[in-house]
Amino acid sequence: MATLQEKRVNFNSKMVINNSGGNLSTDSGLILVKEFMDSIGFSKLASQFLTFQDNRSHCFHDNISLLEQLLFQLIAGYPADSSANSLKEDPVFQLVLEKESLASQASLSRFWDRISEATISQFQTLNQALIDKVHVERDATELIIDLDSTHSDTFGKQEGSKFNAHYRTNGYHPLVAFDGLTGDFLKAELRSGNVYTSNGVKDFLEPMLAHYSQTLPCTKLLVRGDSGFATPEVYDICEAYQSQYVIRLKKNKILEKIAESFILIGNEHPWEEKEVHYHSTTYRAKSWAKGRRICIKSTREANELLFRHEYVVTNCSEELSARTMFQLYHNRGTMENFIKEAKNGFYFDKTDSSSFLENHARMMVSLLAYNLINFMKSICLPPKEAGFQVDTLRLRLFKVAGKLVKSGRRLFLKLSSTHVYQQSFYHLLQKIQQLAW
């Protein structure tokens, strides 16, 4: 859309700036995302699994099309629904959505109103179907379910927003699960801001364990979590599905006494050097139905007198040493990067709706956007580039200047001749087209 405004620049008095350049787009790289979504059959799966409370007798924008528009906007870096008003005539958005004009902000707002509790559950079913297809494509035989909770700030009187003492602010307290090996976003559940970390974890975890142990068997399945998930119901459900787990334990007097019993005085270790010992034993807390293996890491910093102890509980075999168990546990630190990517790159913590249900729906759409890009880059990009964050992918591959030219029989999307990363662009396009699901 052209504006009446014109601006001059100081460094060159002859130059005049306006946006009357015509049928151009700055997001031509979205055709890569569209090609991948078409390859994986996203529209078909979404139509199969999603239902909406739609009483419209006539509609110009169907619900699946609106969902795809929201996904493309998030992937392109436009978190606000109002961005649709400026993108309505964007040629690439029209191309990937296969319509003459995009839905307006008002249409998107009405889309959120048509989402029910059933739709929220169906979003997860759709996400699981997509993950299953990618899991088979990767031929993966291992899965690590990393459990965690995070915080989504609220800045008004949103339904369900509560004060969280840990984060010391108002908001929501979502429960999340990622695959620690691939970064896939396995599941998310929006919760009120004041619930404890492990609140509802059994109902959250059990469907995943049931699915991966039966519908999509994995050779190895491991559940990891910090001390917030050190609860018997997590251990019991993992053991019921014969899944391994490693969970951090909070320290207590009994554990401290056990750890200190392993410390040897006068072991001739140099005083000025750091000292670390690993031990494994059996421990039964009062709330546990049976004794379980715990691993202890005892650390004495250089020139210090006392040891600091850390603990994890696990059902892994004694063949895996205590040192190995701590290494395995500490590898879950990558999850913090996954959460940051979901928030900063796909606006997972966007909570600008007054309704709890709508904010939950926005969170699930962000989850789908995150996974679509994570699938595409992990399967189709070289290992070095597969680790790029979405901001880098936008800069290199999605934010490409292009002009759509229509002839009688064909469409030509003419990209910038000076696109620095055009080799990577066409390499990715080729890899997507070679996929055979």
C-alpha cells in the first residue's frame, strides 16, 4: 500500500523515500515454510484433527486457513494480530495462503473466539501426529522427555493470572516438555500463575509415556526433571511404563548424613585443588513406596573445608555410574535454550487476551510454529545450520525481497539478485522437495 508521505535523507539531498514500490514482499522465503508444510501434509492433518465452535452460515476465511495465516505471521516475526491489516495485500502471503486477500485483524480475533476446550486438546493431538511423522523420518530410536515449567508475564487482569512467589510477578505458569535430543516441543499446558511446579504432572506425562511406549515404540525412553518434579507420582508412572528417569532431589538432613558418610578424611587429595567424588546408594523417603537408587555428587572447592552435595534419583541400572548419571542430568540444561527460543522467537509467552482459554490457544499455535521450523531445520539443513535460531533463519532465508509476476499460465517469484544466502535457500528448497513421508 502506497502512502502519501515522502521523506528526504540528509546524506543525499536528491533522494526521496516512499513506499510506492508496488507488488513487492520482504518475506519471500516463506515459500520454504509453505513447501515444507505441504510436504508434511499440515493442512490435511489440521482438517482431520481440529474442530471449532463455528456457527457461521457463510465464511470467506475458513478456520484452517486462519490458523495457517497466524502460523506464517509468527514464523515471519509478526506477533500482533493487527499485522494482518498491513499484510492483506502482501503477494507472498497471498501466495502461500492461496487467497486473494488475507484475513483482517478482526477476522483473526473472531477466530480465537471459536476455540473451545476440545480444540485445545486437539491442538496437542495435531502436534503429536506431526511429531510422529518426523520421528519416523529421522528413524529415531531414543527419546528424552525433559520436563520443566516456565513463566509467562501478564500485564492486566487476564483470567487465571496469579502472583508467582518464585518469579515474583503476576502471570501464568505453563508446564512444558521438550525432546532433549532434537529440541522438538512435545507438549505444553497453560496453568494459573500460582500453582506449584509439579501440579498436574501425572496427567501431563502419562499420555506421552503411553503413546511412545505403545503407539510409537522407542528403544530408549528417559524422563528428566529438576527438583520441582521430585515427586513419587513421577517415579511411579515412569516405572509403570518401564521408562527410565533421572530427577534431581532437594537436599535434606537424611541425604546430607548419607552423603557425609562417604567422605574420607585424609584421602591425601591436594588441599589447593578442587575435589569431586561420585557415589551411588539406595534410599527410601517416607513418601516413597519402596527404596530407589540415588546418586550423590560431592564437591569441595579448592582451599575450602566442607563438601557441597548434589543428589539425583534414578531407576537406571548400576551399570551406568553415578558420574554418568550426573552428566546425563546436566545435559538437560539445553532445555533452557529451547524455552527461550519458543518465547523470543515464536512468542510462546504472548498473553494479551483477557480470556485464559484464548491465551492457552495462542500458546498452542506458537508451539506449532516452533515445531514446524524445528522439524524443517533439523531434517533439511546441514548440521551446522540446523542449530540456528529462528532469528538467524529469518535474516538468511525468510526475509528475502521478492516480486511476484503473473503471466497467462505461470507465476514467477523473482527474488533479489543480491541475496547473500541464495545458495542456502535453494539447498533447503531441494532438501524439502526430496522428503518422502
